[in-house]
Amino acid sequence: MTPPSCPFPLDQYEALREGCGLVELAEWSSVTIAGGDRQPFLHGFCTNDVRRLVPGESCEAFVTDVKGKTIGHGLITCRENELVYITVPGQAESLAAHWDRYVIREDVRVRDTTAERAYLLLAGREEAGSLAADVGGAAVRWIVWNLLAGPMCGLLEVMPTDVPRVRQSLVERGAVACEAGAFAAARIEAGTPLFGIDFGPENLPQEVGRDKSAISFTKGCYLGQETIARIDALGHVNQQLTGARFAGPRIPATDTALTHAGAAIGRVTSATFSPRLGAPLALAMVRRPWFAPGGELESEVGPCKVVALPVGSSDGAID
């Protein structure tokens, strides 16, 4: 039975965690970088080690400006003749223009390929990934990306015109089509932020809490690297994205202020009902030192406690 405060079907959420859940990532962006210099070129404009990638491998990365601020966040996937940067909707045009302005003599061609590629997320039990192998004859590419917690999570890249039949084929073989609310719950429980929702151009990469998956501190120079290296040397940022578990039944709205002793020290960036916690859960940008797990804050919907994510990790344990 779905709890009164749960705004999505629980069977969809359970499919994403323990069965086989399917989410259409409508209009997600892709930018393709081709040419013989593509890897050293992109290596110089993002936070992860692109040079080490071989075809079939991927890495998460931030794209930063000269001041080290975030102008993009997504997955770089390496193929025989190209690199593809996959990210949230509405980002391809600006990222393509950003990279293209730095091409001087390099053998590099940058294209916005959003209209040519579509993405479906498949998540759940490990064996559910086998459904990606046969989708009714459509051309499909499987890309591992752990956007959600659990044994298996990745993207199916297909032609936009093939999305309806690929989706139908997967549902016929046991996948559960999931709405945005179920995806948001699984995403927030996993602690996975989205650019433009949970953070943006005003944020430094280390404020987002994706250091292990998206930042290499040994790769050498890239645009914005000096700022990011300085923060690493200092050992802290002044604010950070974290989890906040609310005591009451109400799910906080985006931008709900979080306070301590009457002073505003953070804000909610996205929120949901967490089935694992049995309570509302938010991603929130919180100032230092209050972003440490265990801190108790206030809001207009009641008290909340800072928790580590993903849910079930140390300090983010279910209690």
C-alpha cells in the first residue's frame, strides 16, 4: 500500500531498485566530439581523465570554466571514432559552443547530436541488464552509468524514432515503465544530483559531492584546474550538497530554506518521499559546518536531520 505522503506508485520505485525499471530520459542532451585529437582535446576541458578511456569505457565528468565553476556535468563515453558527452536536457547547444570556440588547429569536430540520439534508463537487479541485448531489431547501445543505487543501472542509446518500439519490447519482456516521481525518489535516495536542478554555474565541482566518480586530482592541467586543485589542498568547501531527512509528513518544495538558530544556512534543491526511510527526503545545498551528517536543522515544513547519501550508507543508515 502506498503511504499517504508518497506521490508515486511504489511498484515502479521497487522495480528500479530490485526488479527492472525503465525510465524515458526525454530530450536528454548529447554532444559528439570526433577527429584524431578528440581525447587530448576533451581531456583539457573536463575534470576526469579522458585520455585513459578506451572504446567501450566511460567516465563521469564536470565541465568547468576558467574560474573553475561548473558549466556542465554528465557522462563521457568512448567509442572507436568519437567521444559522446551525455547530460541533462537543454545543455548541448551551450556545451558544443563552449568547446568549439577553443578549437584552433586541432583535428576536432564538435556537434550537438541531441536530435539524433535518445536515452532510456534501465535499472534494477543485475540480470535485468540482459533485456538490453535484444529489443526488437532496433540499433541499441548499452552504456553503464550508476545514476541509481543498486546492482544494475545504465542507459540504452537508441534512435529517437525507435524509442516507442524499444520501450514496448522491454515492457513485454518484463520491464516496468516508471514515471518521473519514482525515478526522482530512487535518484535522491542514491544521492545523484542533476545539473540545472541541484546545482549549476554558480557552484564549484567539489560542492556537489561527486569527487570520487567525476574528478581526477592527478590528471594534470585543464580549464579551471587551478581552482579545483586549490580547494583540494585546502581540504574543504564552504557549502556542499547533502541529504536532509524531514521529521514531518510534508515534502518540502524546491528552494525551501533550511535554518539553524534562526539563520538561513541552506536550501532544498529537490525532494521526494523516501520509501526506504519512510519519510520525506531532500537533496539540499548546505553551508559549512552544518552539512556534516547528524546536524539538525529547521524549515517551514518542520525539523530535518542531515544524512549521508546514498540511503543505507554509513551515517545515512535506515533507523
